[in-house]
Amino acid sequence: MATISCVAPEEHAAALQRIDRLEKLLEAYVTSNPEWLTTAQALVAAGIRSRETLVKYYRASGPNKQEVGRITYCKEGRRCFYLRSSCIDYRLRKLGQPALRR
């Protein structure tokens, strides 16, 4: 038996917005950008205002440690580099959205 299903224009528009949002999230993960970000780049990606706040509250307890809800980092000499995907995940969690990884 054949059935006909109708979608209201509002439902269609809402579905398209969800698809656009998903595309933007996927682009954030799969880009030609470097996987490791400088501190300034990490602050922008994570939506954190100051370096001190990042270091004190949001980064992992040690270099190369992956912790849920924390930003993974590594050290090269005195410089710190932050994992791009963990910065994005932190920002999503902060906005109340599910993270894509883990």
C-alpha cells in the first residue's frame, strides 16, 4: 500500500538548518588546518578568553593526557600546543552539545 507523507515548510527548513550545522561541525574536524594549535589559536577554537584561564581550569592535568572535558596539550621545549579536536570538543560541551569524539 502506497502512502503519501507531507512535510511542512517549517519542518523542512529546520531539517536543513540541522544539516548545515552538522556540515560546519564536520568541517571543523576535517580541514587542512594543523592538528596542533598554538595557544592563541586554541583560545579562539575553544572559546576561552585568557591563557591563564585555559591553563588553570581547562587543560589536561599533564602533557599528552586525554581527559574527558579537558583540552589535550603537548609541550615542545617551553611552548605548548593544543589538540584542535579537543578544543572543539570542549567548546561543544560548554555550549551543552554532545562532543563528536569519545
